[in-house]
Amino acid sequence: MTRRSTLIVLLALLLAPGLSAQQPIVTAHGNVPPAELEDPIEALMATGGQQVAFADKTLQFSWVKSLPLRSDSNEVSWSSIDEGTLVGAVRLTANFPDIRGNTMKAGVYTLRYGIQPADGNHVGVSPYREFLLLSPAAADKSVGALGHDGTIAISRQTIGTTHPASWSLDPPLSSEAPASISTDAVGFVHVVFEVPVSRDGKDAGTLKFGLILKGQIQS
């Protein structure tokens, strides 16, 4: 084989799917909620969920049995959910980065809905970013919504900095099928999840959303 041919083969291998970009594998699991969760939190969680594998790192998600919408709301969206509401939990089998690139240690974390004002004032652009904030299971004991400050306070314990640990909700509302995976132009990997919702204790359908699990935004 000539030197030119060798270079062509090496380039093709580098550009082959799975080598140039690490796509996760999403599967369902039937496990009970993590035992590390506090008992009141564990009681809100459903059995089963999704498992997202990035090579040798696995994220095992569990979700609440039903995500409560505010009584005065009239739509199924994050705007109908109080900030700091418990959404689910995740077990990290190995160290894994949050959306800012901060390292979260292997372990079990709760997931709560959080928002952050967006920079600038652009017409047609949402005035805030939406996230799921991760907090150490041992530190999260409340079944109620914690609000903005309360959620950030416990989430900061995850990485020990002034920033909470978080993954970005993008898109906050998705039309794609659950477990769908997409990679955008800047390399963010989005995975779609679906959680049941209720209003005043009555079934109100489901909320489908994308979550960025790979990629880093600027603080």
C-alpha cells in the first residue's frame, strides 16, 4: 500500500461513525429507585427509567411518578411547574461533566427544575435558560419545590463551587420520540425523555423534553 493510500484509509477511519463523535446508547431499565435517596424522595419515584451509556460511563435515570403542574396553569410546559420541583434522579457510574464542564463524582443525585436569566435582551429569545439541577441524594430531603435559591444552594454541593451542577433542558419541549438522540451544529448531544404530569392530582398527559448530556456552554 502506498503512503497516499495509507493516509486515505486512516482518514476514513477517523471520520467513521462512532470514532469521530461519541454517540450515547439509550435503553430502558426496570430498576427500583436508588436506595441512596431519602425515603420521602424515594416514595415519589417510579420504578424503571432510562439508561444512557457513553462508552464506559452510564447515566441511569429514574423519574417521579407524576410531575405536578400548578393549579392555575392551563398548559403542559415547564412554565406551569414551580421552580425547584423534583423531576427525577440519576445514578452516575463514573465521574461525568455538567453543562459547564465541571466534574460530578460518581454517585446518586436528585434532579430538580431550575431557571437562570439569559444574557441580553433579544426579541423572540426566551428571557431565561432552563435546566435540571443535580444535587447529592443525601443532601436533598424535601418533597416540595425548593424555589430558586433553595435549589441552587443544595446543587452547589455537587461540585463545590459557586455554580450549581446542571444539565440544560434543550429543547424544553420536544416533539421527538422518547430516547431520540440528536447532535446539533456545535456538538451538543441531546437526548429526549418523557415524564407523566398531573394537575390537582389528575392525569394531565406527559411532558417530553430534550436534555443536553454532552457539550459545554460558557458560564
